[in-house]
Amino acid sequence: MCSPQTRMQSLHPEPGARYRNVMDALQQIVRTEGVWRPIRGVNVLAVGAGPAHALYFACYEKIKFSLSDAIKPGTNSHFANGVAGCAATVLHDAIMNPAEVVKQRMQMFNSPYRGALDCMGSLLRQEGPAAFYRSYTTQLTMNVPFQALHFMTYEYLQELLNPHRQYNPSSHVVSGALAGALAAAVTTPLDVCKTLLNTQEGQAVHVIQGGAAAAAAASGPESRYISGLGEAFRTVYRMGGMPAFFKGVQARVIYQMPSTAISWSVYEFFKYVITERQHKKRLRGDRDGDK
């Protein structure tokens, strides 16, 4: 589902890359470019996802419990959940942003790259290391509210569906899916800007060069690129008005729902397993101490 989302967020798509909806995009991509095309570049994300998510949840748990105890010991604080999610996002995105850039460049229509290494090498030669972090501040601007809303919604739904906070797979799946869907829909405008900064869509770059940025375009090579959230917002608006900020919202929500549901389910499962093992180890230690 990654490739349809990236394609549908294009501000000026090629004639062969114009889609009515998510299913139409998926069908056309598979029919014209092959069955594996929709997930092209996902292997790059997989490499960084392990360490990024491990750091992400470790940071979240540590800050959540420390801050909750500082506010009111023994209680669940929605404020602490939100702050913990924001802090974890800063570390997570520092690892994942370069992978996201490579993935989106590879998934654009008529992408010229043979593979991930070819894409990385080409970006380094033509645009320099800055290309991998051109959208980092925008990514944070999007993901900080996304994750704050995501975590607070998840924890709130857990209080409703699983008030005793026991391991309950169905409640974790439902809470994760709904939290991800809500956060994804609300932050879609920022995601559209992030996609523009990552892909540097040719027609959009041409628009800024032909307008107020024409003078800057002649001043140096870096000005050929769209940089910064403000410039991205202006470019999106100039090319499509307000509706352009919600291009691909359906694909984004459909992608995020199973993603966040699986993520929370796996996290809660391993948290349950580790907690149970620690509990059993303490019980054995207490029994040995009584002998």
C-alpha cells in the first residue's frame, strides 16, 4: 500500500499515473509495472525498522512511566503518554528518515533507480547528504502530533476496552487500528508536504523556479530543490489548492490501520511475555528464599 499512497500524493502526476482511488491505483500499478512494484523499496525500511522501533518503544516506556510517576504516582497520565510519544519520535525518525527518502524515490512513477543502493548512490552524487534529511524537520512536524495523538488515543481506548490493562489481543488490535487511523487522517496535509520534499517532484520544482523563486534559482544549485516546510506548503497550495493537502488520505489511513494494529499487538505480546517471565523468576526467588 506504500506505492499507491506515494503516487496518489503526486501534485502533477504523469498521464500513466493518474488514479481514481486506492484500488484503481493498486490494480494499474500491478498490471503495468508488475506484482512487486507496490512494495518496491520496502526492504530499505525493513533494515532500519528493527533498531528504530526498539529504540522507539524503549524510550516511550521509560519516559511514560517516569513522567507519570512524577505527575501522580501509580496513575496513567495522558499528558505523559503524549510527551513520551513525541520524544520517542525524534529518535525514531532520525534513523528512518533516510530510508523513507530512498523508498519514496524508488516508488515514484518511472523511477530511474535499479535498486536501493543505486538510489542512495545517485542521491549522494547529485544532491549530497542533505537529500536524506531534507524532510526531517517536516517529518518531525508531522510525526510529533501524529504520535502524540496516536499514543493518547491508544491509551484512552485501552482504558475503555481493557480497563484492567491485561494482555488482551483483540483490544490491542482495535485500539491500535483506530488510533492509527485517526492520527493518519489528521496529519495527512503534513504527509503530502513530506512526500514533496522527499521526491522533489519535477513539475513542482519547475513551478517554484518559474515563480517568486526564479531569482534564487539562478543563484546556486541548492535552490533547485524545494526545502523547508513553508516552501512545501506554498508549493502544494499553488499546485492544487486546499484539496491537494488531502491527496492520498484514503491510502494513508488504509495503510496505517493494519500497521499500527500489528505494531501494538506485537509490542504488547512481547511486553506480556517478558513481564510474565520476570514475575515467575521473582516467585521462584521468593520460594528459594523461604526454604
